[in-house]
Amino acid sequence: MKRILVLTFLLVTTFVSTNLAAQANPYKEGTPGVTGYRSEVLAEVLIQQDKFLRLADAIPAEKYTWRPAEGVRSVAEVFLHVATANYNLYKLVGTPPPAGFEVKSFEKSTTDKTKVIAALKDSFEHGRKAITAMPDADLEKSLDWFGGKNTERGILLFIVRHAAEHLGQSIAYARMNGIVPPWTEDAQKPKAKEEAPKKSGD
């Protein structure tokens, strides 16, 4: 009996800690070592990282080659496109991609779920390091951008916007395949519990 109680306690503890760890909240936890505008950007990047990784994990491996139509990016290609941008765009604010990184071919480099998730995770870590490393003084630096001008501050904003667009795309892909985003599932659990009919005698 004692062993069963201990085992139950460990399982509950593991579930609670895993569930809490899965929900990034940099607004509450902060962004140690980064302040000001870079902290605000990093908070959004951390939330995007959390959502992308949880969604990528929730989508079955056999759906990674799924695409809504011919000529449109597949599930794997969207995730790797985001990873490509994370690796490539931060060079504009001082952090180049890893040595040997192939920008043009990366998004079609694999459909293996494990490898795609690893690439996504590593690319967001690359972005985190880039934001942490850049000095605040560089935020107002100007550079050529799509035939005009932009600042490094604007580049960070673009990177966040770009990932957000593709997060929305990935959510739509998941929904089209009957997959509820994990954070939506989390929010629905307490509601479902409240609405569940009480047993007779309760």
C-alpha cells in the first residue's frame, strides 16, 4: 500500500511539474540578463518557441509530409522555414548562422519529426543568444531593407512577426488534421471539469 501511495505521489508530481514546465510565461518569470526593448522581444520569442515546440510534438510523425495543396509548404517545411529564418535573420543584428548552414535547402532537408523538432529548438536558442548578445546601442543602427531602410530594432520586430504568421499557419494545419493545439487543450480541461455533470449522491 505504501509503495502504491509513493508511486501515485511521484506520478502526480511529475505530471504537475511537466505541465507547468510546458507553459512558458516570461511576463511572470522575466528574461534574466536582458532588459528594455530586447527583453520585450525575447519574451515574445520564448512564447513562440514554447508554442512551436508543443505543437510540433502534438502533430503525429506521419502528418509531417501533409500539405493543404500542391505547391504549398508541408507541415515539416513550415517548421523548418521558421528554423531557417531564426538561423539566418539574426545575422542582421550581429549573430551569424552556424558554420555550414545551407539557407536555401534547409526547409526541405528532412521530414523526420525528431530532427525537425530538434532544428526548431536549436534555432530558437540561436535567436535567444542573438537577442541577449546584441547591445542596446545597436537597436537604432540603420541598414538597407527591401529597397528601403530599417533599424535593428525593426529587424527584431520583423523576426517576431514572421514567426507569428507561420505559427498561425501551423495551427491551421493542425486543426485541419483534427489536432487541438496543446495550450488550447490545457485551457479547456478546467472548463470541461466544471461542466461535467455531478454523480448522483454528490
